[in-house]
Amino acid sequence: MKVLLESQLGTVPKIGRGKVRDLYSIGDALLLVATDRISAFDHILGSGIPGKGKILTQISLFWFELLADIVTNHLISADVHEFPSELQPFADQLEGRSMLVKRAEMFPVECVARGFLAGSGWKEYLGSQSVCGISLPAGLQDGSRLPEPIFTPATKSQDSSHDENISFDVMQSAVNREDALELKRLTLALYNRAAAHAEKQGLILADTKFEFGRVNGKIILTDEVLTPDSSRFWDAALWKPGGAQPSFDKQFVRDYLESIRWNKQAPAPALPDDVVERTQAKYLEAFRKLTGRELVL
Ligand SMILES: Nc1ncnc2c1ncn2[C@@H]1O[C@H](COP(=O)(O)OP(=O)(O)OP(=O)(O)O)[C@@H](O)[C@H]1O
Ligand SMILES: [Mg+2]
């Protein structure tokens, strides 16, 4: 299968390009196109992973359905045949990897839930025995399960490598109190449902990030949800607190980049074929484990 590194939709206005997704404006709606780009250590790498954008999109769609009774989401359609006529010439490119969504007025916070200590949560804990102002018991390790899942909001910076954890009080000054409480409630409810599902399938959902917005006065769930790009998934069988846990999807990539001693400055290197193939297999395995289905790319 061919790799799609950049979507090309002719004169359709492209309004954003994230590390992985291209964003287009379609009247009142938005089109999110997940490419096959992959990032590591905050850089887009020189190679893509064929089909990764499709796998991620299909994972998000699975979760939108599973979580639909907790909160309404932004999805209008992921069926290219239902997309507006201006997009039909690009059907081949868009198939399986794109979502037409309601354009929302976004809340300027990343809504993170953590059930385990890792990443920036672990770093903060080491300094203050707390995360986002929430005190935690002494003696936890990198990778430990928390006594209960916690809500740890972060600012949404233009450059996502500099997202900053904030306390609930600071969040309340960016968003009003009523909304902040509701976003916290929704985030923890979504995390709990998803983590319980993942656990049944042999995966740990260590943490995840949601984004919410408002449409016609109502809070809705937006963006991608519970993909390996927005979440930390670990293989439950390999979980062993006391150090960084292997990443379910990107470990081969990280190991390779460490092995060549890349200095983590641009330009990011390309990946050898075997690392690409093994990583694609991990994304497909994540899809299979989470959904119980096989994805044919
Ligand atoms: N329904 C929606 N309405 C409006 N904006 C949305 C909606 N869903 C997602 N977004 C926004 O679209 C953008 C998607 O971009 P994307 O996640 O690809 O890149 P990014 O967040 O800029 O960078 P990164 O690649 O680090 O995530 C985000 O800014 C997200 O907040
Ligand atoms: Mg993003």
C-alpha cells in the first residue's frame, strides 16, 4: 500500500496542518484528514507508516460509537460517498482516513485524564508529589497505577510540544467554573469507560487527551479520540512500574532513533523498511486488540 504524507485536495481550502492531520474548511463543517505521517520526540519523521492515518481514523470512529451515550461528538460522516460533491474527485485519497465534522468553538484546554503515572505527570510528581495541584501518595514509581484516575488539564499551545499542565483553578480562569466542572466530569467518565474496555482487551490506557468544543451552546467531544497518537497505551502483560514503559505503537521507532543517536533536532531521519513494517503491524494490532476486528488496508 502507498503512503500518504500530505493530502492534496486541489482548491479546497486547507486551514491547518498538524503533525499528523490536515484540516480543511468545508462550508460550516471541517474535514479532518489523517495522513500517514508519524512523529517522535516532537518531530515529524522523514518516513510515513502506510495506512496509519486510516488505522487512527478507524480507531477514533470505534470509540465515538462506544462513548456516544456519555457525550455527543462532532462526527457528521466518515463515509466519503456522503461527503459534499466538491470532495468526490478525491474519494480515493480520503477513503477511510477522513471525517467530516461539525466546526466547534473550541475550549482552549486539553482535557487529560490519567490513571497511571507517566510522561509529564511523572516529572511533575518527582518535583512536587503532585500533578496539576492534585496531591498524590508518596512512593509511586514511573508507570504506577494511581489510587484513582485524575483530571490533569493542560494549556493548548500552538506548538503542542510546549503544552503546560495547569491546575483546575487556572483552568477555571480560562473557562468558566460551570464549564470546567462539566469538562472534568466528562473527561473522567470517558476515560473510565475507555480504560475498562482497553483492560478487557489486554491493554492499559495509561492516560489520554480529549478536546471539547461548543456547538449551538452545547458541549461536544471533538478532535480524534483515544488513538495511540492522543493516548498512552501499554501492553498489560508487559507492564512493570519502575521505569518508562514500552510504547505500544512507537517503541520500534523510538528504539531505532536512539540506536542511531539522533540528536532530536531537525531534520528528522527517515526510517528503515523493517522499522516501518513492524510499526505498521503494531498499529494494526492496536486496532485489532481494541475493536476485536481485523482492518483491511
Ligand atoms: N470539531 C472541531 N471544530 C473545530 N476545531 C477542531 C474540531 N476538532 C478538532 N479541531 C482542531 O483541529 C486541529 C486538528 O489539528 P491537529 O491535531 O492535526 O494538529 P495540532 O493540534 O495543531 O497539532 P498536533 O499534531 O500536535 O496535534 C486542532 O487544533 C483541534 O483543536
Ligand atoms: Mg492535535
